[in-house]
Amino acid sequence: MDNLKITLFQGYLFWENIDKNLQNITLRLSNIREKTNLIVLPEMFNTGFTMNATDLAESMNGKTMHWMHQIAQDYNCVVTGSIIIKENDKFYNRLIWMRADGTYECYDKRHLFALGKEHQTYTAGTQKLVVELNGWKICPAICYDLRFPVWLRNANAEYDLLLIVANWPERRSLHWRTLIPARAIENQAYVIGLNRIGHDGNEVYHSGDSTCIDPNGNVVYYKRDEEDVYTFSVIADEVKKTRRTLPFLKDADEFNII
């Protein structure tokens, strides 16, 4: 398990405009000047958080999947973020974990945002995903999932890094800024929350507040309101030391979600 270089794109998303978003992100990522292992993009990064799935959904062989593969190849890293996918006549808010060789993993958002009527359009996922990258076990999740600690509980130390991609509105940013450190401390893992900025097509403002918190609750990265492409490292020894000196995960309750 080596230190991991991660690049976050906290950016403005053009409402329901796939081509413009992919062009803009490609341009912004060109500012990366160092080797990175992982590029993280927001929830529904190619459309914004929209319920217009009928017009905007793509297949697993669609334009955005091919674009993600190209970006992963160009930077020789993993690229992740969520997009709208249609599969078997159902719509999913699906996170893609795209590798440079074209192989990928998927996570369908478990907790659909009923306040925004997401559950009326999309089908909820049922399986948690844990992937490995350079010896790190990483658990990706999507936005509203952050509010549900049972789903994200680090049972048996199954992950070292919890990754949340989001379109989280500024009017509830206090919740975002509170819950992310809580998830880090209780799970003794790094937690990264990557959000968008700007108004969406419903005039909802997003302040970003993208952040990385270490296993002891310390802030590694934080950015509000501004577009940012930022690369930093998460430190393997920080995870190991925390769990060795404070072996709290061993005392956690055991449970199954049914």
C-alpha cells in the first residue's frame, strides 16, 4: 500500500449538455502537471443532477464511457464519476470506475434523493463496491449516500478510503461539512467529498466545499465556490498508524443489511 496521488475536479457543470461538459472537463484536466493515480469527477458530471433521464441517458457503450476510457488512457490512471445509464429499460445514477486498459467497475447509487424525486426516475442499487488501487481499498459512493452511516460503515476494515461524488446544494453545506469528518473518524479512513459549483438548471446553487479528511478528522484539502483541479496525496502510514494506535474498528458492532 503506497501513498496515492488523487486529482479532484471541482467544476461548473453545463446543464444537460453532455458535449459541452466533456469538452470543458477535458480542457480543465489539461492543467494537471504531475502524475496522478486517480481523477475524480462529480455526480452526473456530464449533465448536472437532472431527472431528464429519458433524453440524456447513455448505454454502457455510449459516448461518455468512451470519453472516460480515453481520459484514463491519456493520464494512465483511473477516472471515476457518475453518469446516467439506461440498462434493461431502467435508469441508473451509476458511478463508473474506469481504468486505463478499458476495464471498469460500477456502483449504482443506493440512496435515491426522494426530496428531489430521484426515486421516481432512477432505480436504486443494492451492492456496495470496494475497488483496489495501488494497494488501497476504496469504497465509492454517491451524494445522498453520505447521510447513511450504516451503509457506509467500514465493517472489518474493508476500505481505506471512502469516496463521495456529489451535486450537494449550498443550502445544506453545513451538513456536508459535518458528515464527511464524522464518516472519516468513525471509519478510521480517509474520506474525500467531491462536489460541483455553480447554479444548476433549477437555479440551485452549489458551493463546492470539496474536501479530503484524514482518519483523525484533519483537513487535507478544502475548496469553496471556485473551480479547481487539484492533485494531492493520501498517506498510507496515516491509515495504518491510526488503526494501530486506536483499534476502535475491532470493537464495532456486527450487522447485515437486508
